[in-house]
Amino acid sequence: MAKSESLFQLVKSLDGSEKRYFKSFYGKGNNEQAYKFLTLFDKMVEQSRGEHYDEQQLLSELKDTFKPENFSYDKNYLFKAILKCLRNYYATKTPSLKLKELMIDISLLHEKGLVNDTLKHIQQAKKIAFKYDFKLPLLELMLMERRLIRQFTRKDIQNKLQNIRQDCQVHLNEIIQQFESLNIYENIFSEILHSEGGKKNIEKYDAQLKGVRNTIGPNNLRSFEIEIYSHLSYSMIYLLNGDHKKRLFHLKYLLELFEKNDYLLNDNQYNKRYINCLNNYINVCYATGELNELFKQIESMKALQPKNKDLAIQVQQLIYYSKILYFFKREEFETIVNIAPDIELFMEQYENHINLTRKIVFNLNLAAAFLLEKKYTEAHHKINQIINEPKFEVRKDIQMLARIFRVILLMEEKEYITAEYQINSAIRYLMKFRKNNVVEKEVLNALRKAAHSEDIKLLSPLLNLLENKNGYEEIYLWLKKTIGNY
């Protein structure tokens, strides 16, 4: 991404409090340079309310202050100034950044020869690292502490070093086991993505996971990371062999582990992992028809009190997503249509905080609900938003479904000639990006026959094909509702 676009996206990502803090933080200089770059910042904020960056317009508005030949340097300067401000803003807000700030202070104090102060700061940093399971920084702090003790301690040096060496060895062993757990998880993840024969390796992975636990010992399994990767791995193993109940058990255990250690959610990295775990749990509840559990999870999320704005937004979008799945499973499509304006307003309001995959999933879900409620104009609008997405390579499965939905909409509207044209376009997309997908090929072939004959009843065989097929529930529901009317 070019620096111009990076600066635009960075400014666009800032919330109101971050923007105010930058202006206050940078404006402290109260000089000509501060005024110059605050002016550029304000103009970037104005542009960021739109979709696209326009450098020529920006230079035209700032022609008395900024010169085109120096503008790359100026933009880079502002980019770095915003990052510096954000570091300062979040230094006391997230544990990982607070720890990094402390480690910088430790280095500075050490360079100045203030040994006692350095050791005091090391103890503060170790408490944060230990509490939040930041194993690598903790090991680095211990090694630094050993070096200082060797250089400056004269009394009882042997005992002090021996105690720290023991602690180092314990944490080093946990780091090794943590990486072994991570390796197993990544191998299983890779197996799911690229291999058709994953079931053959289930016993192998199970033995490896037990090996990690046995190496640590049941009374010493304290690492949050090892627990996380262990249960994530088991959830993937049971995805491979289709045992959804056991998968649900491990995902629920993970959620409870996060919620039991909710102080970890003070840090952004744990926020994201918690949200991912919650998302997976919700999807499995939907796939297995655990409606009561899905409803409980919706109510549980409503009661959550997120520790920061970003987490609050992520939880809210999961509440909307869960509601859509819940009402789809109950075939209450009108209810989804009724909450659609709230979802659209939410996506517009927090556009910069919601990733592209989630946006196109929401659009597909809403398009399906509009289709099933025969609100064809609204359904077309949502489908077009997906297909016209510039970064169309994101989630090719959803892009394919959107193309199938467009054909279905045209057939509902009796636009059979246009439908045939769009089927050919969808087949070209299939052959280019998803040529190994047998189900989608059969669906498109069936749609082509029905469109050519102008007879939707010819789609009846698809009901058996798509029943209990994950990922095609909306098409199945449409078929069941449509074919049932003939």
C-alpha cells in the first residue's frame, strides 16, 4: 500500500477520542510546524469521511503550506507522528504496550547507570509479563536481571542467581511446550485447508497433544497459551472427523477460559482471540442446530461489559450475526428483515472497525432474508455490494454464493434470459476460482436447465443434494419454500 493510502487509512481508522488526543498531544508544540501539520491532519480527517483518497484535491487546498515535491516527506512525517501519539495514548491502556514502555525505560535507566532503579523497573515489568502470560518478554527480563546481578551484586550472589536460573528454566520449558502446541495446531489447520485425508492423522495429532501435556505434567499445566492451543487443536481434530458435539465442548471450554481470566481482555491480542473463539462457537451452534445454546450465547453477550470500545463493537457485531443465524434456523425471515436497518446503520457507523469478511457475510445473510421475503430490490442491492467489492478475492465462497443468489433472484422475477447470461458468468467464475467444488457445479447446471426451460420445478433434485450441506443453507431454504409452492 502506498504511503498516501496508508496515511489515509490510518486517519480513517482513528476514533473521536484518538483524534482529539492527537490534536492535543501534537498541538502542545504551539509553533508554526505544529500548526502546519495539524492543518494537514484536519484535511485528511475531512477526506477520510469519504471512501477515497484524493491527493490532488488535498494539495490544491493546502497549496500555500505544502509543496508537491516535498509532500511525500510531509505525509511520512505525519504518519510517524500519529503512530508516536498512539503509542503514548495506549501506553497505559493496554498491558502489552505498557510492558514495551517499561522495557524502554529499563534500557534507558541501565544506560544511565541507575542499577537499583533498573532492577525496580524490571520487577514491575515482570509482574505484567507474568500476569498476561507474555513468556518471551518475561524470559528477556530475567536474563537482563541475571546480567545486572552478576555485574553489581556482591552479597548472596550465588543464591540469587540460582533462584533466577530456576525460574528461567521453568519459563523456557513452557515456551518450548507452547511452541510445540502451536506447531500441532498449525499442522492440523494446514491439514484442513489443503488435505482431503485429514481423518487419517487424527490419532497422530491426539498422541502429540497428549505428549505435550505429559511432558509438562498435570500439576504444572499453567500456561494460558498452552491451554488455548491444546483446546483449539482438539476443536480442529473434531472438525476433521465430524464430531461436532466434542468440538462444541472444547470451544465452550475456551470461552470459559477467557471469561475466567477476563483481565486478559485488557490487552488487544486477547480481545481478538476471544472474539474469534466466540465466532467459532456461534457457527458450530448454528451448524449443529443447538438453538437453545445459541440463544443463551446471545443473552450472555448482551450482558458482557467490554473493557474497551473496539471489543464492544466486535461483541455487538457478533450479537447481530448470532441473531441472524438464530432466526434463520427458526425460519423467521421477516424478523431478520425487520432488524436489517439496525444492522446497516451499525455497519455504516463502525465501518472502520468491522473487517471486510464480516461485512460481506452480513450482506449475504441480509440478501438471503430479503430474497426469502420476496423483497427483490433490497436483495439485488445487497448482492451487488458483494459482487462489486473491489477486493473481490476475499472469501471466494461468498462471492460464488452471491452469483448464485443473483441468478435465483432473476428467476424469481421471471427474467430467464438474463438469468442464463448470469449463469454463464457464474460458471466462468467457478472454473477460475472454485473449479473443484462439485456441489456448486451441480447447482449451476440445475439452474441452467431450469432457466432454459423457464420451469423452477426442475430444481427439485437440488433439495436432496443440499439438505444438511453446510454453507448452502440459504439456498436450501429458498428451494424448500419455493418448490413447496408448486
